[in-house]
Amino acid sequence: MPEKPFWKQIAKASVVGLNLVISTIVGGLIGYGLDYAMDRWFGIKTAPWLLFIFALFGIIAGFKDLVMMAKKME
């Protein structure tokens, strides 16, 4: 099996890091939006719990993607 070019491997490694950061940010934004909606529209005080929960979901999704990419690179 031929080895991939060095720059292609660097690009894939940087995408993994970006996916981890972006998934955390997206999860946090979803949690923040739900906190805002629950507080404002329904009067239920959930802040900051939904933010923490969805940010954690984003971190877990990012690490899952990291593991899948690492297995694919082997």
C-alpha cells in the first residue's frame, strides 16, 4: 500500500482538531439557546445546566470523531 503524501496527512490531522473544537462550540451554542428559550419563553430556570450538558455532548461527539479518524488513518 503506497504511503500518503506528508501534506495530506497534516491536513487530515488538522481537520480532526478543528472538528473537536467546532463540535464543542456547536454543542455549547445549542445548550445556550435552549437555556435562553426555557428561561424566556417558559419561565423555567435551567441556566447553566443545558449549556453544560450540550457542551459535554459536543465534546463527546468530537472525541468520537477523533477516534473514528484515527482508526481510518491506520
